[in-house]
Amino acid sequence: MNINYMITVFPILLSKIPVSLFVFLLSELLSLILASLMAYIRIKRILLLEQICSVFVSFARSVPGIIHIFIIYYGVPAIFSVFAIDFANFNKIVSAVISLVLYQGATVSEILRPVYLSIPKGQYEAGVSMGLSVWQVNRRIIIPQMLPIALPSLGNASVDLMKYTSLLFLIGLTDIMGQADNLVSNSYGIYQLEVYVLVALIYWFFSVIIGNIVRILEKISSNYLLN
């Protein structure tokens, strides 16, 4: 293994971290919103929407993440072309975020829904009987109890999402993995082991960071319940 080469190209890989982080953070935020909405629809059994969400969640969780990426990247321009709208230059970051949000949203919704249902219904009714609004009951009683239960699974889902961003180079997005692919090609595959070891270390680093953040949030949420 050529350590000197690894030292040389490491800053080049690091320069693409902002791209990967931007896609990850935006996808994480939007997928949480989508997941919460779908979980709410299914919990409240809203007619027709519940069936649509159930079918979507089943499909999204059963199909590999790379298929989502390809369907959005190649499918959206094809759909709009039917209406004579040119999406041939569909932005790679936009398609990446949409595909990851759909995939992650389906996964996270199936984390939130059973956790919400695990909270005794009597606590909700007690909050309402005390004059609290639906939002106040959820914010002050239900959600604080949900967090310690849901956070470990949400943390695992976040790590998975970070890893899934490594697939985006397949649609030409020059993120960490995309830059790694360029380096391997430029060296004619001679230093591919060195490059991929560096990429592994970068993703490992971010996975550890996510894990530590989740543990801190678990501790905060547990202390909140105790107080």
C-alpha cells in the first residue's frame, strides 16, 4: 500500500465532503418530515391516503436504494418529456435528494409509527382531559416518550442514509465516492486499494459522529423524562 499516494489524494477526497454532507443533511431533514406525515396518515387511518402510503412504504422498503436513484434520475425527465417539458439536464443533486428522501422516508415512517403506537393511549386521553390541545399533548407528553425509544433505530437509519450517498456517483454526482472513482480511473486502477481505504475511513468517521450525536440525544431525552 502506497502511503505517500494516500497522503497526496486524501485532501482531494476531503474537498468533496461538503457535497456529500449537503445531500445527506437535506435528505435527512426532508425524509423525517415525509416520514412523520406518512406515519400520521397511517396512524389516523385517513381514507385513501392510508392505502397509498401503505403501498408506497411497502414498495420503497422492498426495492434497493440504487433503483430509487435510477428511477428518479431517468424517470422524472422521461415523465416530463411526455408533456414536452425538457428535463434532460435534470440536476443530479436534486434527483439524488428526491430519491434518498423517498427511500429514507419510507424506512423512518416504519420506525415512528410503531413507536407512537407503543405509547399508552390513556396518556393522550389524560392530556386532552386536562385541557391541552392535540399539539400540546404530542409535544409535551407523547414525543418526549417516543424519542428514547426511536433514537437508536433513527440513528441506524441515518448511518444507512450516509452510506447510501456513496451510490450517487453512479448518476455522475461528484461526491466523495465520485471523486474516488475519478482518482481510480486517473491512476488506471493502480492505487484503487489506497483510494477505497481512504473512502472507508471517511465514511467510518461520519458513522461514528452520527452514533455519538444519537447517544447524546438519547441522554438528553432520558434526562428530560426524569425531570
